Amino acid sequence: ERICWGCDRYCPASAMGCGNGSSRTQHPIEIFGEDWADEPAWGLDETPAQPVEVRQPAP
């Protein structure tokens, strides 16, 4: 049994429910290698987002 990356259906390897039954969706690590997330072209930013101040409307 295999599972496609990002899918919660547990299909048998011989009868995939998606992709016309031909193959499963591979995780990027299987295609690009272990350092796939280090590629700058992905646009993954390691800098955490800055908190935004939420103001309440005046009564």
C-alpha cells in the first residue's frame, strides 16, 4: 500500500484512485532530493511573518 503525497486516500499500489491509476503523486524529496526545500525558486521564506496589530473599531 502506498499513499500519494498530500492525499489522505490509502489506495493499493495496483489500483490508484487518482491519476488514472498509473502512478502516485510523489513527494518533492523523491523527485528533487533531500535538499529540495533549500531551492530559492520555491519561494519558501524562512523569515517568520511579523505580527499585525488588529485595531477594534471605535464604538
